[in-house]
Amino acid sequence: MRPLQLSPETAVELAKKLNVPLEELMHMPKHILVRKMMELEASKTEPNEEKETE
């Protein structure tokens, strides 16, 4: 499996946001990375949706 084709800055930022080691991120399958990014985005938007309904 090839490492992901990310710029160094993007890789470091994603590793911090996803709370995974940089090396693990670079060798993570693309479909798993996309799923983790979707989960991260969903966790950011959930509190906003709850505030709107109150």
C-alpha cells in the first residue's frame, strides 16, 4: 500500500485533529481516513444542531 499523497502541513494538521500518530495516518487506507474525517465533522456539527432545536 502506498502512503497517502498529502502535503506535510496537511498531514501534521490531520494527525493532530484525528488524534493519531503521523506515521499511522500516512499509512492509513484512504477509506478509513475518509470515515474518520466524516466522524470528526459530524461531532463538530452535532452540538450546533442541538442548540438550534432548543
